[in-house]
Amino acid sequence: MSPSDKQVVKIQAWWRGTLIRRTLLHAALSAWIIQNWWKEKRRKLWDKKWQTTLETFTRQEWAAVKLQSWVRMWRIRQRYCRLLNAARIIQAYWRCHSCQSRGFIKGQYRITADQLHLQLEFLLASGPYIVTECIPLTIKH
């Protein structure tokens, strides 16, 4: 081979190497783009699954809390109704009770910012008794 043919072969080899390197670089960049797209897609799917799981958990917790509050409210209302009924029975007993040996009780009270003024009048067979009391109220801050 002549020296010019050798140079031609070298130039052709260099050009083929450049084309191959360019093709391989393009293929590597394309693979990298596809891999990044797939990772992003998987991350979004995972985020969506996590969000759905979190919403389901939150909904269940909210339902449990709501149910517990309803049960507590129902139990407190039952207790309140029992106490209210007992107070009505006691009040009716004292309003309608007219026995000379026990007598009647009348009373008044007045509440100020820091005191309870109480006046009770007992009407017994032996005579009336009046009790007046001023009770200080302790207020916690």
C-alpha cells in the first residue's frame, strides 16, 4: 500500500470510530432518558399509592374517633338524664311533703364574684329557724 492509501485508511477508520462513538453516545443518552422517565413514573405511582393508603388510614382513624366521641356523649347524656330525674324526684318530694314533724324548707341564694350568700328558713312544728351564711368562693386561675 502506498503511503497515501494508508492515510486514507486511517481517516476512514477515524471517521467510522467517530460515527460509532456518536451512535453509542446517542444510545446511552436515550437509555438514560428512558431510565429517568421510568424512575419518575414509578415514584409517582408510589406517591399515589402512599397517598391512597394515608387517606384510608385517616378516614378509619377519623371514624374511630367520631364513634368514640358519640359513645362518650351518649354515656354522659344517660348519666345526666339519670341525675336530672333524681333531682326532679327529690324536688317533687320536698315540694309536696307536708309533715308537721319535718316541716318545710325555704331558701334563697345570691352569688357574687367571690362569695355565695345563702339564707335558709326552716319551718318546723317548734317554730321557724333562719340560717344566713356567707361562703367565700375560691377561684383558680
